[in-house]
Amino acid sequence: MSAKRRIAVLTSGGDAPGMNAAIRAVVRMAVARDCEAVAIRHGYEGLLDGDFFEMELGSVGGVLDRGGTFIGTSRSQRMFAEEGLDLGVQQLADQGITGLVVIGGDGTYRAAEELDRRGVKVIGIPGTIDNDIDATDTTIGFDTAQNTICDATSKVRDTASSHERTFIIEVMGRTCGMLALYSGLAAGADVILVPEVPWKIEDICQSVSQGIARGKKHSIIVVAEGAAHAFGLAEDLTQSCGHQVRAVVLGHIQRGGSPSAFDRTLASRMGATAVDALLAGESGKAVCLQNADMALETFATCYSHHHEMKQHIYDLAMVLAR
Ligand code: F6P
């Protein structure tokens, strides 16, 4: 095995636009620092199966503007069992990997923390459209997903306004309403429902009815999947408000597409920072964006703080929606 340091990269959990830009940055920064770069296919599943492949500068050509992750991802259950973790450590040792970069969300970080406990040098990068990692100001993919939602909402608004209808737009976010909250603010939603804030059907009806009374031609309700299901809510609102309500579920469209300039820049900076952190001897930490700068926080700090609801953003969205 070569005497050079060998840095491996994997993507795990739900894909997010900008993951490819992060992989590219890891590979190119590793080569620039005279290291070998290796990718692992399909996240932790590929790690356990020993699915490693060598990367060169050209291996990441043409991926910067592509959505998804070209090395594949998975939601691995095996990595959460003792035998899986031991096998993962063994596979990395067999491949002579001296540092690992994992790109994903909090589940990815939990497994990485276990690897760190077992002596693997590992650094995380936050890649998820959910933006549910408090230690970082934002995650790779969140900005692109918001833009996708805003674009879809504008299209829905055209037809909502033409027919003078109320529309519910369901966005992703099982436990965290950040995507609904920020895209709802950016899209000018009249009502935003997030898992963190209890809601009552009467209050939604009242907001919609007040809008109509003021001469509004349509209403847009943005709802996180963890707060309500759009089709059920549409039926309930149609009953309670006395007029037809339509529903749109954006689903996995939100996870796809070419990353925004913001996400590409963020991913490029984070990928490079992760490599330099490993070379500086850091481990057990994730790269974060904090006040426009790169920072490192322990995995535990990243996942153990329950995601904080941004009440002031919610309040602002509701004031501006009037
Ligand atoms: O974690 C990202 C995410 O897109 C969530 O917002 C969503 O609830 C979930 O993944 C969907 O996961 P899957 O694609 O595995 O159904």
C-alpha cells in the first residue's frame, strides 16, 4: 500500500443538491495536498461491502452542477449494529484509508461518531435539504430546495389566482419545519404549518377567510410533511371553509436539480475544509458554516441539540402574509 495519506469520501442518507460539489472539493483538495483520494459507493452500505474506487482529478470533472450524488447513497441499517461498525473499521483499514469524509445528515453523523470512537479519523459535512443541524447556519442542499419550492409555488399561484382557489403545497420535513418555514416566507405563503407549532383547522380557515374578505384572489398554504398531509388537509379545509381547496405534494422533486450557486460555493468550501481538518489531525467533528466562516463542531454537538424552531422567522412570515 502507498505511503501517501489516503482520504475516502462517501455520501449517506437522502441526497441533496451540492453533494457532488462537495465530493469534487474533497477529491481535488486531497490531490492538491498530495494525498490519494478514494470514493465509497452507496454510502455506508458500500463501506460494508468494500465498494471503494480510486479517484483522480478527472474523476470529478463535470459533476459540480449536477444534482444528486454520483457516487450513490443509502440509508444503511447495518451501520447501526456493532458488527456493522466493526466491519466498517476493518474495510477502511484494509484499504489503507487514513481519513474519511462523510457527507449527510444527523444519522450519518451518529454512525461517524461511532467510527471515531473506534479509532477512525473522520470528519462530517452537512448535506441535507432539511437544514436540521443546529450547529451550522445552513446545510448543503437547503438553498436549492428552497428555490425549487419557490419556483413551484409561483406556478401554483398562477392557477390559484386564475381560479380564485386556495392551494396547499406540501414540502419535505418530517420533524423539522425549516424548509416549509423559509420557503413559505420566500414564496409569500399565507399560512405555514410546521411540525414544531401546533395548529387548528379553525385558525387556518380564519386566515383564508380574512384574506378573501380583503379581496385576495387566492391563498397559498405551505405545509411540512410532518405537520399535516396535504390531501387530507385539503378535504378537511374544503369542509370547514366551504370552498374548494386543492393540494400539491412536491415530494422528491425538492431533492433534485442542479445546485444553486450558494450551495456549490458552500459545498466547495466545506469539502476543502474537511480535508484540511483531517490533515491537521482533527476527527469526530463536522464542518459548519457559522457567521460566514467555516468552523468545526463535535458530532454530538451537531445532532444532540434538538432542532430549534425559528419563531422570529415564523412571526415575520405571518406578519408579511397579511
Ligand atoms: O432527509 C431528507 C429527506 O428528504 C426528508 O426531508 C424526507 O422526509 C426524507 O428525506 C424522505 O426520505 P426517502 O427519500 O428515503 O423517502
